Amino acid sequence: MNTLTVKIPPSLDEALAQASARTHLNKSELVRRALDLYLREREQERPFVSALDRVGDLVGCFAGGPQDLSSNPEHLAGFGRI
């Protein structure tokens, strides 16, 4: 088995010591289990997908309409009113 040295703050060391006493597992075993769980969960996460990636096929699909739709406030007159 390989050895890894990790520096942790005193508060984390204390929490680890308490967990070790509670579970009757040594600190190394607790850290191995925690790291293993963390890495398995990361593998299951879906990768980040931007909004553009999700609707990229819709970009540019609209033909027609005013050329200044996004910049002319006149097009927003009455927007949000019932």
C-alpha cells in the first residue's frame, strides 16, 4: 500500500480522532473510506452542460422579426402586463 502525507487543520484532526474512537477504525481507514466515497460520487456526477449546449440547435432557427428586437425598448412595451 502507498503512503500519502496530508496536512489538516487541528479541528479536522480532532473530528477525525472522535470518529475513529466512535467507529473503532483507525484514522487511515476512515480517510481511505471517505476519499473512496468522494471519488465514486464525483464519477457519477454529470458533466457541466451550458445553456447554449442544451439549446444550441435552436440558435439561429428563427427567421424574420425585427432586426433590433434585443436593443429597441419599443418592442418591450406592455411586456409582462396581462
